Amino acid sequence: MSFGQSAELLARIQFAFTVSFHFIFPAFSIGLASYLAVLNGLWLWKKDAAYLKLFDYWKTVFAITFGMGVVSGIVMSYQFGTNWAAFSDKAGPIVGPLMGYEVLTAFFLEAGFLGIALFGRKRVGNGLHMFAVAMVAVGTLISATWILAANSWMQTPAGFTTNEAGQFVPVDWWAIVFNPSFPYRLVHTVLAAFLTTAFAVGAVGAYHLLRDSSNRQARTMFSMAMWMAALVTPVQIFVGDQHGLNTLEHQPAKIAAMEGHYETHQGAPLILFGIPDDKAEKTHFALEIPKLGSLILGHSWDAEIKGLKAFPPDERPPAFLPFWTFRIMVGLGMLMLVVGLWSLWARFRKTLYTSTWLHRAALPMGPSGFVAVLAGWYTTEVGRQPYTVYGLLRTSDSLSNVDAEAIGASLLAFIVVYFIVFGAGVFYILRTVSKTPEGEEEELHEGPTRAAGITPVQQLEAEGKANV
Amino acid sequence: MFELSFIWAALIAFAVLAYVVLDGFDLGVGILFPFFPEQRDRNVMTNSIAPVWDGNETWLVLGGGGLMAVFPLAYATVLPALYIPIILMVLGLIFRGVAFEFRFRTQRWRGVWDWGFALGSMTAALMQGIALGALVQGIAIANRQYAGGWWDWLTPFSIVTGIAVVVGYGLLGATWLNLKTTGDLQARARQLAIYAGIGTLALIGVVSLWTPFLEPVYFERWFQWPTAFFSAFVPLLLAVCAFGLWQGLTANKHLQPFLSALGLFVLSFAGLGISFYPYIVPGALTIAEAAAPDSSLAFLLVGAVVLIPIILAYTGYAYWVFRGKVDPEEGYH
């Protein structure tokens, strides 16, 4: 089952496929965990039942998302060995300990306190429960920090030497963790996770406001989400620009691919749209704004921007994917900014909860964060090609000694299983958030939304008759 | 002996053992699902492990991620050698992991996720056992790469170890249910624990007698003076645990059978350690050969020494919070 493809291509597709799914869930759960901590904190502080209801409402979504993140993550932790053994052998001494720290400082923390956060409020009391919720949120952020340190090191390696076995040997761990692209990538990715959650929560709020604009919980979640969108999107755009300048400094070939430039220019145009063609070494149908590319990247009208032809052909990334995924990400970022500013205007006009057009706009923006996160991820990862460790270890030298048939067969298995399992998971999430965030009973110590997994039997049986 | 690589070998062994005994009982609960067709029982069964399974499975990630960090060469050769069992194991873990949430989110598809939970648990357990058996048999390595075929792992011996792990996890699961449940469910779990206990002991016996004849090194280790003196302790203690299991189950004790079953696993694991040492991949790679550079080992060791005790403390606390019998009427609200 090699589908006529090489082992390398199949292994890359398998990695891209599994990591795409894996990335979606943490991008959501990083933001949701912090959101839950804020909601629970507000509930304890203000004793406003709306916050508790929202906590219980989103808790269910978090439980489903987190579970899918865990199981898709186990796949990742073993895939390095099954498909990328040479990479693991060579880069394991550096990437491995960073991921080891992720497990020790983050995964255990999340898993250890998740049970208490989801099911334990009554058993441990409000104080310890709040602590557990906070620990889960902190855990997701620590996790992001370590995995982005590892990923950034692969993009901009530093602090190492090599031994006779061809392994990367750590020399300076500080330099390894705080490698040149790490601070930018970390901030950009964590903000992306927050924005992803904000727009997902905002869309759910908008959906329920469109049905009933007086719903208290829908108002609260929409308002919180729109504050996030309005305040964080501009920051994110600024951080993204800084990240791009950092990439220009350390990975100019990636920038050339993102910009669709094959020629080196003094005063490079900004290509808005076009079709980059690596074989012809030009971007067809390019719609350009003269000199703007140099202004954005070089902060001067005549700054020199290197094109792909300035690099040997076997050191160039393919241009088409980074070019287009980058535009999708930036385009969505601009739409987010529009919605965020619109919400500020509506808030100022006191129509935040009644402006149907704003709600109609926020609704389709629900998945925008997920798409933007994936698009940005493809930009940076495809832009790193043809290397796994940039400039040092080629993707073609990173593979396991594996038959294409074995990788093709496992790829097919992953595709089938992921679509069934995660398709069902997404369906359950959508069904959960389609229910009105309304307490059927005014029970202040515990809202009506049950935690997944732990369910009183009689309640379940009663529900079974009403439910699908 | 105070080499960093040996300390790490001990820590990785500890992580794997922690995984086997902890996820062992919750996979075991899944393996036993077909014996409990009632929804009511199944809800109690999943509720008994829902707050802790995720933490249990994290030890598997530590085992995998840790192996890549400190023994990258072992990670890079063992996983390709066990390609098919590893893929099937993670696919099994996907189905059983999501079932915790999914089975409560639907009526119509409940049965599908219940089967996913049971078959996923069984597949994961079977593949872990097969992977273990294949590792004990040895793996062909040349030029820092796996040098064998794609089906080398599939032998009569690995199938027996696979079945042994399924039955053994079933025993852990049954004794866990005996500890956490009441009434009819508990009574049936106890009955199943007796069958699974007999099966586990028989399979431990078969594997133990078979192993020394796979490799001359194993034979020497177990049957020649002076190591035979130490290795004789393991079967002796196994007998003690077996008695504890039998006595606890027949005298209707709640905790003792579970602890005895854990003891069986710890001792079997110790037996494997005696066979393996000083190799990490038997016959092919020693602990020292597979180890990452000292700068990697030292960096992660600092964290491990500080963090593992903390992890054990809050994991223990989480178990303590959810201690006692699962109340089928109340849930955890």
C-alpha cells in the first residue's frame, strides 16, 4: 500500500496528517483551560451563577477536546520512533529531553489535576477545586512552552555540537531552549490558541444570542470572547510581524517562499496573489504592489529581499504551500481584527447583544482560529524543508529504515480511524454547544451540565429517553 | 554503577513499570467489558477509572518520550522493529481513550463506543505483550538502524506473551473492580479475578520456563551460580503473591487481591530486569551503548529527581480524593 509514493513522502504526509489533528485539540484546550480558570475564579469572586453555568457548559467541551488531544498526542510521541528513527537517533539527545520535561512538568500536572477539576468540586471544596483548575491551565501553558522550544530548536538550532555518531550533543541548554526563534514562536502560538478559543466561544455565544438575545450566559460568553478578540488580535498581528522579521534573519529562504519571490530584489514588490511555480522558478499571474514587500520586511523602500534563486535548488523549500497558507493565515487575522473592532464599536453603541449583523459575522468566524493556526503551522513547517533540523539534517536523512508499504498502510489506518473518531468527537462538541447555556435548575453549588465520564445512572437513564 | 546511564535505565524501568501496573488495571477494566453487558455496570466501571486513566497513560508517554531523550538509539531501533504492534497499540488506545467521553454523549452510538472501549483496551494490551515478547527474543540491529523484517515480531513466543499481558491486565482490572465496586458487580469481578488469576499464573509459568531457552545468556542468568541464588527469590515471592491473591479473593477481602496482583506484575517485571541486564535491547545494545550524551542525561535527570516525587505526591492525592467505593447512584457531583 505505498500508493506509488516514496517512503519519505508518505512519512511526511503521515506526520502532517497526525500532527494537524493533534495541533487542533491543544490549540483549543490551551485557551479553554485558561478560560475555565477565569470563569471559575469569577464565580468564586463575584458569586454570579452565570459564571458557574458557563464553567460547567464549557467543561464538557473541554473534557472531550482534552481526551482527543491526549490520544492523538500518544501517536506523536511514538511516531518519531516508528517513521523518523534516524532523526530520533541524531536529534533525540536535544529534542528528547525537552519533550521529557514537557511530560514531567506539564502532562502529569494536567492529568493529575484534570480528574479533580472535572469531577471533584464537591469532594475537595471550592478552594482546592480552583487550585486544580488553575493547575490544568498552567499545565497546558507549560506544555506549549516546552514543545515550542523543541520545535523552534529544529527551526533555528543553537547551543550544540556533533559527535562521531552524527548525533547532536547539547552544550548549552540555555541557548538550546532560548534559541533565536523561540520567544517569537511561543508568544505567537499561545496568542493564537487564545484567539482560536475566543472566536470559537464567540461563535457559540453569537449562535445563542441570535436565538435569544436575552440569554444571560450567551451574553456573558459573547462579551468575554469579543473583549479577547478586540484586545488580542492587534497584539497578535504585531507579534506575527516580529516573528516574520525574525524568520527573515534566520531562514530567508522560507520568507522568499512565503512571498513568492524567486528573484532577488532591491525594492521588492508585495505579491498579493499568484501561483508560485518551483519548476519555472517564477510566480504566475502575480498581482503585485511595487516596493511594498521591501518596506514591510526591510522597513525601507529599497531594502534587498532575497529570492529563492539565491539559494541552491536543493536547499529551497517548495513555495506553493507556504505562499498560500501564509495568505490564508494573514487574511483570517485581518477578518478577526475587523470583528474585534466591530465589537468595540457595538459595545460603545450599547448594541453588543442585539446587533444581529455582528452575531451573524461572529458565527462563521468560529472555526477561523483553527484554520489560521493550521495554516500558520504549514507555513513554518513546509518552509523549513528540505530539512528537519534547519540547515543541518535533511528530511531525507531523517527517516526510519522503513518500507513505503508499511508507512502507507499505517497512514491509511490513521486516516480512517481519525476521521471516524475525531469526526464523532467534533460532532459531539457541536451538539453540546448547540444546547442553550441555561441552567434548568438554579443549583448554585453545581450546575446542570454533567462532566463527561462520571454520570449518575438514574440521570443518564432519564436523559436517554429524551436524548438521541 | 553510578553512571548516569544506569540511573536512567532504572528510571525508565520505573516509568514503564508504573505504566504497566496503573494503565494495566484500567485497560483491564476495558478488557472485562464484554463480561458485564448491563449499562448500569458499565457506567460504574468507567466511573471507577475516569478520574485517573489519563494520568495512568501519561506514564506511557514518559516511557516513550524518556526513551527518546536518554536512550535515543534504543528508541530509534526498537520502534521500527515493532512497527506494526506499536501502530495497532496506539490505534487501540485512541478508541478506548475517547470512549470515556463519547459513550456518555450519545445513546444511539453507545454500543459502538463500548465495543471500541473493550476492543481498544484488548488490542492495546495484546500489542504491548507482543512487543515485550519480541523485545525479549531480540532485535536485529546494524549501522544504528533496525535491520530485520516487518514481521519478525510475530512468533509463537510473542503471541504467548501477548495473551499473558491481556489475561494479566484482566486480573488487575478484576481486582480493581473488586476494590472499587459493591454488590453483584463486585461478586462477578471476584469470580473473574479467580479465573484470570489462574490464567495469569499459568502464563507467567510458561513464559518463565520458555525464556531461558531463547538465549544462552538468559539460561546462564537464571540457572548458574551465583545469579541463580538471586533469581530464585523471584519465583519464591511470586508464590507469596499468588497465595495472597487466592486467600484475599476467597476470604472476600477488598484491597489485598489488588495489591497481590500488583505484586505479581512487579515481580514479573523484576524477572525481566534480571534477564535483560546489562542490555536495553537484549543481545544487541547495552545500556551504555544506547545512552544519550551525558549532557542530555544530566539535564533531564535534575528535573526527574525533583519532579517525579512531586508527581507521585499529587497523583497519590488524586487517587485519595476519589478513594472508596464508586457510588452508582450518586456519581461524583
